[in-house]
Amino acid sequence: MSMFKIAGAAALVTLVSATASFAHIVADPAEAKPGSYFRTALRIGHGCGAGKPTTAIRVTIPADIANASAQPKPGWEVKVETAKLEKPVDAGHGRMADTVVSAISWSGGSLPNEQFDEFGLVLKLPNEPGKQFWLPVVQTCAGGEVRWDQIPVAGQRVERPAALIRIADTHGGMQMAQMNHSQHQHGSMPMPAKAGDITVEQPFARATPAKVGGVFLVLKNSGGTADRLVKATSPVAGSVELHTHIKDGDAMRMRGVENVPVPANGQTALEPGGYHIMLIGLKQALKEGDSFPLTLTFEKAGSVTVIVPVQKAGAPAPAGGHEHKH
């Protein structure tokens, strides 16, 4: 299921316009579908002042966000902090959790004052249309820090607002459902995601009641150097493996592979009957219309998290994928 920004959300536009001149750390995108796994990023616009580079970012996750994960970033160390809850909450895919992620930080890198960058997150949001979440962020620079943790009230401007995420209201949710239906009818897929020169397009999984499932997608390499997909992970499965099909006499059999090659200035399609990603030990059946996060790690391009929609059982590979077979 794709994530959409709802252009007509007047309340959000008003709030953003009221704080835009002050906000230097924002969540983009900032509007999500109720109950979704929401992929967003914290955008860092500049350093802490006096030309000093950013060396660490720490974001506090609100307690009513049931699950959160960080996108790895080359050159930065990721730390995840957790907290124990008095009452378990729905963590998605039929799981109840009494421990949640309370904060995520990136440190050890250096972002020059005159440059910007983004730090990726996937958040499991509650099914509460219209609800807003403020994500307090501490930005550390050489010799000091800036706390972006102020929460504005209606009509008020603040100097250092926290990053805002809003769940679409009922009307917006209806619009998104209509858009999802239209996209399903026309066979379109989630927006591409990038890691270095690699673009990940058309990810999908097939609905299944079993404990194993498959993920299919297209990897496009716009660079002049070949790369390899070396790892995949997802919170919905106990383990995730890279597989291919080989011919054994008259039968086709699956086997695990250490990596999936992506040629320079070319592409590799992970599709039924060829390379694919296996989800092993699924924590809940994959149902048509669901979606879940999947993090892919490449040998050269680094890591990227994509949202994988679940299509009907037996769904064919999307048009336009041409598998690079071995």
C-alpha cells in the first residue's frame, strides 16, 4: 500500500506555513495513512550555527507509536533505545508488545553546515485519523547542541518546533482509499526508493496464510559500476533470505544465494521463477491490502527501506521487469 500526501489538508498547511520560517528539522513526508507502516525522513537543513557541522541526531519516539525502525546510514552509527510499557500495545501483524522504541539516534558522522541530509525512519502508526505526533529532535554539533522540541499551539509561532507527523483525517483517509483503489485498478506500484545509484521499483508480495512468503521487485542501477544486493530484513518475519530458482532435471527448485547482482547501467528483476526474497517465519499471514517495511542492503550503495504492498495470491510480476537470470 503506497503512502500519499494529501494536498488539500488545510490544517496541516496552516500549521506548516506558520512555522516554516523557523523549522529547520522537518519530517518529509509528513502525512500518513491511518494504521500504516509509514516511511519518512528527518531533513536536517543546516548545522547548529557558526558554521559548525552536525555530528549527531537523536529523535524521541512518542509512546503511542507502537513500532519504529531506523534506516542505516553509511558513516553513521545507529542506536535504538527502548522503554517498557505498563500495558501492551498492538505492534502490527497480530503482535502485542510491552516494549517499544523510545528514541533513535545517529552519531559519528559529519554533516557540513552548508549541506542538508535526511535520516530515514519507518513508524507503525495507530489507526487514529486526524491525530498529530510531534517528534522532538536534538541536533548535536561540534561544541554544542540545539533542541528542536517546542510544540506550537494554535496561532503561536515557536523558534525551534519539533518535527510534525499527521495521520490523515477521515476525509483524507477516504481520499487515500479512493486513490489506492484507482492505483490498484491501474496496476501502479509504490513510489521508487533510492540507495546510491540503485533505484528500487515495483515492490510487492503475494497474499499467503503460510509461514513463508516472497517479495518481488525491480532493481535499477544508474551507475557505471556493478553492485550486489547482499541482505534484506523485515520486522514481519523471523528471517529473510535471498533466493533464486535453478533447473534440476525437469524440475525447478529454489536455492539460497549470497547476493543478487545488479549490472552497471542495467537492472535485475526479482520476480516469480527467478531471483526473489523469501520471508521465513512470518509472524502473521500476509493479507491482500496490507503493507510492511523491507530494508535492502547493497554492497556499494548502502541501505534503503521500502514499503511492500501485499497483492492477491498468485499476482503476476509487474510489467516492465526483465529479469537478469543466472
